[in-house]
Amino acid sequence: MSAVRVLVVEDNVDNLELIVLLLSRHGYQVITAHSGREGLEKIRTEKPDVALLDLTMPEIDGWTLARTLKDDPELKHIPLIAVTAHTLPGDRRKALDAGFDQYISKPINVQLFDQVVKEALEKK
């Protein structure tokens, strides 16, 4: 069986490295992008099993990217996880309303992170 393919779209290098480390230790094949536009291109070409998206990114923000993906019949099945520092009341609801399936706040709780990724993959 091939490794689960996970796309991480994150413009902060430190956050990206941490997320890649957390995913790699579980054997996931990690694909990265540094902007919303690059993330959209990679989702279209790579068709990952799940995508983790930062909400505040250059070119296309995570909310817009999620709505774009959920409106695309070929991509709407891909589970989306928001990984964000937006933690004010209502931010979680706003992310879910934009089309995200799961929500992880920063700083990342490592144990919670692993569980949320697993749950998103189980929904697929």
C-alpha cells in the first residue's frame, strides 16, 4: 500500500518544518507549498489524500482556497484542515463554514495534531 499523501500549504518556514516533521514521523508522504496559489496548483496536480492549509497566506488566503476547492467537483472530496493562529471566538466556525473539515490552532498541540489528521483521513 502506498503512503498517504499530505499537502501542507504554509508560508512560515518554521511552522512548515514542524508540520512536515510531525507528518513524516508517521510515514506520510509530504508535499509542500508556500502560498495559496502554489497550494492550489499542487492540489490540482498532486491530488493529495488530505491538505493542511494556513489561513493567512500570500496571493490566496486559506479561506478562499478552501471555498475554491470545495466548489471544484474533482477536488471537493479532499479533506481540508485549517492550521492557524486565528483563535478568536468565531474563527473556528468561519473556517468550517469556508469548507474546512477540521481545525488546528497554533501553537500546535502535537498530540491533538496527530489525532485531527487521522480523523480527517478517516472521513475520506
